[in-house]
Amino acid sequence: MILLYILSLTVPLNTFERESGVRLKGENLYLSGGFRGGYVVYRIKVPEGAVKFRMGLKMKNLSGSSLGIYLKNWGKMRSTNLPPRITKIDSSFFLWEATDMEEWYSSRPEYLYLKQGESFKFVKDGYIEVLFYAGGGIFKRGRFLIREINVDFSRIPDTLYKLIKSDTLLGIDGERIYAEAFFRYPSGRNDAQRRALALRGARIIGEKRIQDVFRKAGLPVPENFEVLSADYRDDGVIVKVSAFLTF
């Protein structure tokens, strides 16, 4: 069962945050690489409950060059091979794709998760940042007339999202919902038995938390769960149990 649904947005071309080599031409945006490379950065609001997104672009390629599409990453991973022009702007941008096609849709992958562990976090304070880059040079430079930018956000239902956000022991990571749970070591057992029983007890509590929030939202309850992590402490174990939002 697919719980996610799509919200499509068109980005107004005149709402860019930063730019170099850009000017508006009627309802379109002209981007030129110049000698050093040109760019334009858009800061796009992410709707509540979104877990992943894809992009589309319509343009007229005036030079036959490739347009680079970069995303700002607030995670720990950093790019190692960026054009010098972008490095000077912000080295946390990552190349998503490059295209010379006049109608482009993201495909590597089609959808990107807004958060992927600690390495990739493409959203901060409710926004993503997208940078379009035109290469520069003396004899050949990128020149593009951008006509339309579209973003499709894949979201979970509002009722489920609000319930998850209201519980500090629940969270979302990619297409997974996860729950944290604690269980004390039972007495009168050896160490291996105590750890095994505590792990089982914590997992049951975590699974029940996830099942309960789906029931409260009036949605089908997932049946397949996975323990993502287990932290064995002096008095018990804390686990993180997860289930997919699509099942």
C-alpha cells in the first residue's frame, strides 16, 4: 500500500536568492556562464510531511553546453570535485545531474530523500536550495534560457505527520517511520538472557508505538518491522524500531 502522495510546485523564476550572469527576459530567465561561470540559486519551501522530491526543467539551450543542477547538503558529506566558481560560493553543494536537453526530469535517482542518515540532509529550516550552473570560458560558455522549474514533493498524510511530530519518540528517516523504546534488564537471568529478553521487550514496545500511531491516523497498520539500532546500557537497552511508510 502506498501512503505517500504528490504535491507539485512551480518555482517562480524571479524568486532566486543569489545569482551571477543572470537576467530576466520577459517570463523567462537568461543564464550565461561568462568568463568564470554563471549560476542562480533558488531557495524552495518544503511542504510539511514531505519525505522525498524530484525536479523538472524546461529551457532553451543556446550554446549546446550542459547545465549543472546542484543541491545544497547540510549533512556531513562534502563534494570533492566542484567547479571553482561553485566552491567559492558554497562547497556544500552536490551535483545531482547535468543536462543539455531542453526538457529535463531528474532520473539519477528520480526522487531524492530529503534526509539520508547523517551524510545527506537536503532540507534545513523547511527549505531546499538548488543551484543551476553554466560553465564559463573565452571561446565557449554556457547560455540557457530557463522557462520553467517544477518540483514534485512526495508527502505522507497530514494526520499521520502531525501525530509523528507530536511524539518525541517517533521520527521519519527517508521512507521509514521509526520509534525509540527502552526496556529494563529482567532480574534472575544470566547476562546473555537478560540482554536478549530486554531486546525483545524493547522491540515489542517500539512496534506497538508505530502501530498505535497508524491506528490513530485511521490508516492500515504495517506488519514488517526492523531493529535499526540497539544501545545496551547499564540498566537496560534502547532500540530504534522502523517500518516503511509504503508497504
